[in-house]
Amino acid sequence: MADIRVLAEEPSTAGVFRRFWPYLRPHRGIMSAALVASVASTAAVVAIAAAIGQGVDAVTAGDRTRLWWAVALLVGVVLARLVLLRWSEVLLSEAGERAIRGLRDLVVERLARAPLRFIEAHRTGDLLRRSTGEIADLTLFLRDQLPNLLGVGLTVALTTVMLLVYSWLLSLLLIALFLPAAIAVLAWFNRASPATFGRQAAADAAMTATFTESLTAQEALVAPGRPDEWVRRFRADNDELLAANDRALAVQGRLEVFGLLEGLATAALLMLSVWLVRADQLSVGTVVVFVVATRNLFESMLTLSGLAGQAQLARVGLARLVDLLDALPPADPPPASAPDLPPRGDLVAENLRYAYADGADVVCGVSVAFPTGDRASLAGVTGSGKTTLAKLLTGLYEPDVGTVRYGGVDLRTASPEQVRARIVLIPQQVHIISGTLAENLALTPGAPDRAAMQRAVELLGLTEWVARLPGGLDADLGARGERLSAGERQIVGLLRAALVDPSVLVLDEATADLDPEVAGRLETAVDRLRSGRTLIVIAHRPATIERLPRTVRVEAGRLR
Ligand SMILES: Nc1ncnc2c1ncn2[C@@H]1O[C@H](COP(=O)(O)OP(=O)(O)O)[C@@H](O)[C@H]1O
Ligand SMILES: [Mg+2]
């Protein structure tokens, strides 16, 4: 079976930054600049305490000149801080924006090229959440929290260095008294935080996924009269999220102990200072520097730990995003030697096998040939594997075993664009994007113009059908084509096919009872389109089987 990784709901966060780095590498220049600006602005912040200390010493010594110098220093540092802070904020958010924009492009680009099998193997809500929600969370983190985290982390480091320079004795005393306690509180918090915040992120993702899915599947849910089942599912997700949030709040509360430590440290500091000042070991200004800086230090540590929780959340989101990116490697550049597909050719399948899940072949050992210009129906009961076979024949799935050749060329070796140009599948449920008929027809390789669209409409005998749509080619088809019936969607599919001018056309007939008028139009359109092409119709109506000269019967994944 082809290697298609299925994404884990709760990914491992181990080594996530190492795995993420390659995606950030293109932005390393601006990120370094942002970091330098951050360090500079933090240094200015820390220097404010020092300037105040100078001032206090000047006052106690009654030295006017020194006081003026201290005031000038203070003003200078405050102004520098203002400019540097602004500069670092701008650079940091610019770096974040660039990184995010790059990621968003990458995700969309890779999802657009992802093998059909990968997309089908995932909950749509989950992929949506990963490709939009996770990126939104990450944007928020990079824009707001990371700058904070960086600023506060640097403040702690630089303040400690400054205090050591002022009075290593007092600093060491403070460190000896309070660092073990602070570390113990942090360890207590950290012990619980990965599991707690991981659970919170997973619960949040699951809730959003279920919600998104129930929205897109709304019609299918209401139709069988079981919306309550989805409400039940959603409620279970919601309850889990609530419980996860409560737990996160409790773990966050452990950090309140820091407030207590801060008070004790200030008290200890004042008592030690009295003794040290008396012994002429310390100036009053230095004591002020210590009091101001110690408060800063504790505030910073508190903020840091609060941010650590959010950083954990961002880490889980990031891991889910990196999983998605890693699972969808960049499309290999088409080999320079990709063989050209001839304008017309035989379609030959040999010994095809395909399984959606390991060990359960849905197509088992199918060999079948459709010579150029062949007209055949594919028939069999529901679930026999017709649609899967059609996706294999049109190159939308890669077979686990066996080959599909067109004009003698293995589809795997040809460029996907050429395969789409030669072999077209019109699925049972043709996908219509929200917009006009012309916008939907433009969704064809080669960006056809209006004249080409008009010609296709005439070629397929659909002039009257288009004329009856309010607005003709510019008729609004509603949100995802809700104004069209299944048969009419297939008419749009046939028009798209006519614009591509393929050699092989595979039509998976709509199963819904077609109204006779639409059925007639479809028949005419198919008839007009088929000349000179190979036509394979997955037939759901006896009339179709009768009309076509040859029938291939499918039974439990084999040909009969
Ligand atoms: N995306 C999918 N994921 C897993 N199983 C699938 C998927 N699509 C089809 N199957 C299974 O493969 C079998 C063949 O389905 P399909 O090719 O759609 O048959 P048919 O078109 O003849 O009704 C069925 O058992 C179906 O449940
Ligand atoms: Mg089918």
C-alpha cells in the first residue's frame, strides 16, 4: 500500500522546534534583527533601575552635579527604551507575519496538491482546523506572546547580571534564599503543564473539528432526523474542553505562590540592607536598585510562567501543523523527462489492486483495456468498486499494485497536468464552487475565455439550458451550486470536459432519479462530446447500459 501517513490527533511535541526550523529558515535574517532589537530594548529597561540608584546616591551625598548626571541618564535611558521597544515590536511582528504568510502559502499549496487518498483519509474538520485554526493560533502567539516571552526572559537574565555587578554579595544571598523556592514552584507547575495544556489544545481542536464537520454535513444530518446525535457528540467534546480548561486554570493557579515569594524577598532584602549599609558595604542607592529590580524580577517570572502555559498550547498547535506539512512533502518537480501523452491513445489497466485500509482490497487484480474510441459501460451493484476503479483509471488514485497506461505510458510517470488534460472523470457529485456558471467553467486547465465557453455550450447542445438560467453564463449557481440538481451539476461537469477536450471521458452517472428533461440533455451532451473519444460510463440506469455497445461488469472488486 502506498505510504500515506495518517495524522495523529494528539501529536508528539518532542523536537517540534527542530522540525519547524526548516520552515522558518527563509526568514532567519529578519528574525535575527528582531532578536537584537529585543535585547537592546530590554537592556534599556533594566538600566532604568540603575539610573534611579545613581540619583538616590547623589541625593544622599548631596552632590548636585552627580544628581544632574543621574537625571540626564534616566531621561536618556527612558527615551532610548521608547525607541528601542517600538523598533523591536515592529521587527518582531514583521518577522512573525512573514513566517506566517510563508506557512499559510505552503499549507494551501501542499493541500492543493495532496493525493486524493490523503484528503479522504482525514476528517475534513480536522484538516480545516490544522490549516486555518492552528495557523491563526500561531499568528497570535508569534505576534503577541512570543515578543512578551522574549522580553520578559531577557529582563530576568539582564537584571540578574546587573544585580550581580552592583553587589554580588547581596545577589548571592538573595539567590541562595529564594532561587530554590522559585525553582520548586516552577517545577511544580511544569510537572503538570505539558499534559494539561496538551489536553486543552487537543480538546479545543476536537471541538472545532466536530463543529465544522456538523456544519458542512448539516443537510445530511437533518435528513435522517438525527441531529440529536451530533448535538450529543458536540456536547461530549464540549464537556471535555470545559474539564480541560478547569484543570488548566488549577495548574495555572500554582503560580500564585510567586506573589508570596516576592513579598518575602523584599522583606529579607530590606533587613539585609540595613546591616550591609551600616557596615558600609552598600550605598542606599544600591538598596533602591535592588528593591526595584527584585520586584521586576518576580513580576517577570510570574509573567513568564503564565506565558509558558500559552507557549505549551502553541507548541501543540505547532506540532499538529508540522505534522501536516511533513505528511505532505513538496511535489517532486516533474521529471524533465516526463513522457508526453499522445492526443489519443488506448487506456489499459493491468492487474490493479487498491485498498482504502490495509488488507481490505476494494479492487483486486483488475485488468481491462479500452481501445481508442471505445464506448463501454461499467456496471455492478453499489459498493462493488466501480467508483474506485474509475479513480484509478483516471489517475486520481495510484494503484497499490499494477499499472494504468495511456498510449503506452504509465500514468505515474506522466505529469499530473497532462493526465488531467487527456483523461477526465466526471464524478457522481460534481463539485461546484460558490459563484457563477462562467466562474465554474473557468475552473478548467488552460483558463478558457468566454468565446470558448460559448462554443462548448453550443457543441453540447446546451444553448437553451444556459439561456434559461437567469443571467446565462453569469447565472449565480448559489453557495456551492445549491441551485443545481445532481443532473445539472453533471451538465456543468460535461461542459468543463468539453473545454478540456480529453481523449478519455469517464462519467460516473448520477444515481439520483434524473428528471427526464435533464436526463435527455445529459444524453445529448454525452453523445455530442463522445465523437473521437473513449467513453466509459459507470451506469446506474438500464437505459445507459442498453445504449452503449459493451458492458464491463464489476463484482466485489473483480471483473466478471
Ligand atoms: N473514501 C473511502 N474510504 C474508505 N472506503 C471507501 C471509500 N470510498 C469507497 N470505499 C469503500 O470501497 C468499496 C467500493 O466503493 P465504491 O468504489 O464507491 O463502489 P461503487 O462505486 O461500486 O458503489 C465500498 O465498500 C466502499 O465502502
Ligand atoms: Mg460509485
